[in-house]
Amino acid sequence: MPKQKTIPELKAEIATNERQLVQLQHKQQQFENRITYYEKGDRRKRAHHLITRGAAVERVVLKHIQAVTGYILRHEAHFRTVMEEQLRPESGEQIRIRRKRLERNENRIAELNGCSSEFTRTTPAGG
């Protein structure tokens, strides 16, 4: 039969085991943190990539907006003339001409659809 341990020896063994338990719990937490770090790493890389790409796009767009704005400021009179012309309401004559053109185009589309369906009907399958 093994020798029985004394109370101080048992208390020392309990303290040693408790220290080891705390160390192992700490080690477990480190591993869990490492798993989380690696899982988040991919997300962070993607986010970083998207953020840097977005910033690059912003710079390009800003550069082009500044170029267009600069052009407009340098040629303001011409720009105003063109915009006023485009925004001016059409006269009755212009509307009548556009409606007539639209009607001709719609008739042509109907004619082409008829030709297409006639062609499909008379063409043998597979050939």
C-alpha cells in the first residue's frame, strides 16, 4: 500500500495542480485568440483591399470631376448656351416632326417583325 500523503503535501499538490490548470486555461485562451485572429485576418485583408481600391477610385473620379468643372468654368458662356438649348421646350412643329418620325419607325419595326416571323415559318428546321 502506498504511503499516505500528509496534509501539507496534499495542499502543495493542490496548489501545483491549480497553477497548472490556470496555465492550461491561459494556453487555451491563447489558442482561441489565435484562431479568431486568423479568421479575422482574411476579412481584414479583404476590407483593406476594398478600402484602398475605393480610395483609388475616389481619386480618379475626383480628378475627372475637377477636369470637367475646370472646363466648364473656362468655357462657361458656351456651356450655358448648349445647356439652355438642350433644356429649351420644343416647339409644336418640332413635336409634330418627332411624332411623325416615331410613327414611321414603329411601322418599320412592325414590318421587320412580320418579315422575321415569315422567315422563321418558311425556313426548315436545322437548316
